[in-house]
Amino acid sequence: MYKRQSYNDIVNEFLPWLNAVTDGGYRLPSEAEWEYAARAGTSTKYSWGNSIDCSKASYDGGKNSNCYYKLNDKYRGTAVVASYAPNAFGLYDMHGNVYEWLADCWNDNYHGAPSDGSVWATGDCKYRLLRGGSWYFDARYLRSAYRDYDTVTARNKGSGFRLSRSK
């Protein structure tokens, strides 16, 4: 049975297991790494431009939209990975589908953020960053620049994770 994953579940259980059964190096990305990957060289709201529709990402487009969230509708919920076109870096689902947990502690703004793209390990660390938006929320939350956060113990139907690897 699928278990929703909190930040703590990922960093305290899954990542140690994964790194033990592989040759290691897996981790959650930093906020800077995530945004760089999501933007894929663009400066637009989304990696493909400034407009969005249901053919671009999984999100709730509102009651008059084909993207509307409906309980038990076979089209709502997470989409199969790679259901949408990749961005210019070849990465799938950077916008929508599920919010992605990041390693950074929550900070209200970027004042004092690391300038080298590393994890910001200070701030309010009982909260961690989420980026990318979700199938459960509207398009404004899918923008490359949108920042959100949750407690490290939260388990939500609209949250997941993407891994980075350092070797």
C-alpha cells in the first residue's frame, strides 16, 4: 500500500536505505537546484512559456476546465510520470503533478541565502520547502518562482519528491 511521505520519512528512512543499497549520493535537491532545473534556461512562468493548460501539466484548472479536480474522477490525481512533455533539460513533471520536497529550511525571502546553490540549512527548519505545485491546486502554484512550505512531518496527497545525486 502506498504511504504518503513526509520530509522526515524521506531523509530519515528512504534516503539512508537507498544510499545503502546503491553506490550512494542520493539526496533531496536544494531550492536553487530545483528552480534551475524547473526553469531549464527560461525566465517565463513555466519552462514552456507564460500560459498553461491541461496539455502541459497536471493541476486543478477550476470548475469550467477539463483540469478540474473531481473526487473519484479517473483523470484526477497524480499522473503517470512523463505524461507531459519534458522541459528543455529533459526533465519531466517539474510543474504540477506533486509538490516536491526540497532540502532547504524555510526562509521568508532570499536574504542570506547561499550564493553557490547549496542547501540553506538555517532558518525555520521545522518547515521545509515545497516547489512545483500539485494536481490538487490551481496553476498559480505551478509557476517556476512559486515557493511553499510545510512541516517536516506533514504527509499530503499532493506532495512527493525528486532526487538529486552527488558523486
